[in-house]
Amino acid sequence: MKKILVPTDFSEYANYALKVAAQIAKKNNGEIILLHMLELPHQAGDAIGSGHDIPEIMLFKNAAMNRLEDLMDDECLDGLKVSQVIQFELAFDGIMNISKKNEVDLIVMGSHGASGFKEMFIGSNAEKVVRNSDVPVLIIKKDAGEFNVDKFVFASDFTDEIKKPFTKVVDIANKFGAELELAMINTPSTFKPTHVAEEIMRNFVSNFNINKYSINIYNDVNVENGILHFADHIGADLIGVSTHGRKGLSHFFNGSISEDLVNHALRPVITFKI
């Protein structure tokens, strides 16, 4: 977690994310890249593409630069190396491009979630980033105050395909000094006897060096409810899940537990791409 990307639209949710990112960076001797995307009207985008500067564009850019400068003075960033980027691009595209260009280790985003038709047909930028990012994405929904992670829930089916992203899960848990609360959610359609579920999880974790962890089997009507209810039950500080990054019709019809959690969980959620 040496390079942390923090996209901002200057909202209160983005400021919550910045404060968390700053705490993580300070604990890991890291740096922050503060990114603001300027989504300009179509005709303005055409002007940029043709190499012309027009007054409206410069007005937007200067206003954004002033707001970024104000953010750079926030006391939460004291003592940190912080760089700022203003990009003329759609928010999601810009976040992905800057993330890859700068080889960041973590993206921290604020989100108010989405619901109803907005969730179904449009979704939030956070949801799109979660679906596509190759690096872990931490979603912050509210002012966290001191961001300490003592109990880190990671829910999974613990199959072989999870092993690669799980190395990042363990790394983050160990760096936070957290107890990794491993959870398998038993639902009516995927029910496993407790002894079978525990054996799967014990075999899985035997491949990793985890400082502190526990194995938990939790029964619920579906996976999302199970994760949320289990996190509530133990007072978790962070929820972690892996994502397949489904796209197109597959995503529309099958949905994604990670995206549902981003939209519905009040606790911080961190996602890991399979």
C-alpha cells in the first residue's frame, strides 16, 4: 500500500475516503495521488481533442485546480507525499487509466451507493471501478474517524480461484494487524454441513501465513445478507470480498455480490479482483 489513488469530486464522501487513505498512507510510509476528473460537455471535449483551448475549458480547469490546492492543505495530509492530477476524461475511464499508469497498490473511493433503477441501469462509478480494477478497491461510505481495522471479515467459497487474490487479503490483514475473520456463507442453494465447510476452509488457509484468523460458518437466506449480518454480529471494521469483474449481459443477469455490498453496506468494503 505504498501508492494510493484517491479520486475526488470534492463531495463529503470523497473527503471521507481521503481521510482514510491518508491514515493508511501514514501507517505504511506511502504516498497519495489525488485525482479529479473533468467531465466536460461534448463540444468542449471535441475542442480538447483538436488541441484548442477555449475559455470555458480553462475556467473549469482553474476552478478544479483551486479546489485541489485547498484539499492539499487539509491537515490529514500533513507529512505525506501527495501529487495531484486533473484529467479531461469520463470518471471511470480516468480512474482506470491513472491507476495503471502510476502502478498504484490501492484505490480508495467514497460512495453514497445506488438504489432502484439507478443501481440497475446506471450504477455508481465506485461500482464500475470495483468490477474492473486489477488492484484492491476500498469503498468508504461515511466518516470513519480513526480508521483502525481490528476485525476484517473476508467472505468466500474458498475455491482454488480465490488463492491468487487471497495473497493480497492476507497482506492487508497483516499490515493492519487485524484478525482475519474468514466466513463461508451457507445458503439453502449452496448448503454444506459444518464439518465439510470447515475442512474446505482449513485446507485453504494452510497455504498461507496469516498472523491472526478464525474460521466461521454463517447461515442465511443469501450470500449478501449473510455477509452483512455476520459483519454486524461480530462488529467488523472492514468487509472484504473477491470479484469476477463480470461485464455485459453476464453482469446484468447474474449480478455481483461485491457490487451489491458496495451499494448497500455501511461498513467499509474492500474488493479483490480474481
